[in-house]
Amino acid sequence: MSSTSSIPAGTIPASAPGENFEPRQTHPSEDYTPDPSKSLPLSPARQRLIDDIIALYSCQPTVERVKRYTPDCVYDDQFVYANDRYKMAGQWFALPKLFKDSKNERYQIVVDEPGLIQFRNEQSWTFKIIPKTATINALVSLSLDPETVDSDFIRVKYHKDQANDKDYSHEGLGFSFKKWQADQVMKHMDSEEVKLFEADRGAGKEHVRQYGEGTAEGGQAPVKDL
């Protein structure tokens, strides 16, 4: 089953592993600066989901917030490809060990569809070892779990974070590092919270979708001005 740029709720069964829910898109530019004044309003349940995701980005992980993801979820960004909730938990609980602080500066909801929420996000990261703060603007895409999309506690099947105009090819040395990083973090985590998700290592998985490149033409990633 191939990925699409937009995933209407109900078109993919909830039992399908997270890989099936990947949203793909390129952007006309690398500028994802949010404008909160233009943010789309969300229902209370969806706003609570976004609040929890922003808290995770802000180095405030909790077990309940990690439960926002299905066991077979995928997290995909510039540095990490984690394809189950156990690996995902490791990433979120590792952030406070790596960063002194992470502050959400602002965000803008740009897509609110039945199966997909996308927002521009501006996050400032302060490193622990190096006294430096880096501010990153990115497009965050959350493909929602069909089983919980209409509930009070919505869960995420695929979480993608893009900081440039291209999408991810899922090939080459860069992608191998992303997978290696996700696997290595777990070996060095001594966290009771993360251990609660250890059973999710056996969650359903499928082969990683490979696209050759991250462009609109060759990478099955249509241009979307978000």
C-alpha cells in the first residue's frame, strides 16, 4: 500500500502498521515560519493532542503523552526513524538528557483534515554540553489513528517532522544513520517509563517505503504550499 500526501480517515484500516500512514509532500521553500494569527481552530480533543505533542517537543515527556502514539507508530525526522512506540518512547525520554531546555516559540495549524493534522512549529533547543540555543522551524505532520480519530484521546500512527523543502527518500547512508540512531538510544536508556513500552517492540511493522529521492517528481511527494 503506497503512501499519499493526504490520508482521509477510513481509507486505511486501523490495523495497518504505521508505515501505511506516511504523508508525503514537498514545499515551495524551506520557510516554515509559523504565523499563529492564521492558525486553524481545532476541536477540543484535537487541541489536547497538539498540546501533548508540543509538551513532548518541550522536554516534558510522560507515559500518558507517549500513549498518544499507537504501538506500531512511526516517527520520522532529519535525524531519527523510529518504527515502534518503544523506540519512540526512548527518543522522547532521551531529550531532557540531551538538552538543557526546549521551548516552543509558536506554532500554526495549517491542515485539519479527518485523518491528518499539520502545523508549522518553531522550537528553540538549548544544548546541555554546548551553551548554545538553536531555533528550528519545521512542518509537523500527524497522521491519525482511524480507531481513535473521533474519540477524546486521539492517537498518532505516523509523525513526520520536515525542516526543509524536500521530503525524505528513506535511502542511503543518511537513512541508515537515522535507523541506527533510533536503535542505539534504547541500549543506553535506563528508564522505568521507557520499559513500560518494551512490549511494543513486537508491534506490526512493514518494510520502509523507499522513494529514491525526496522531490515532487521522483519521490512521490507532491508540492503543497503549507
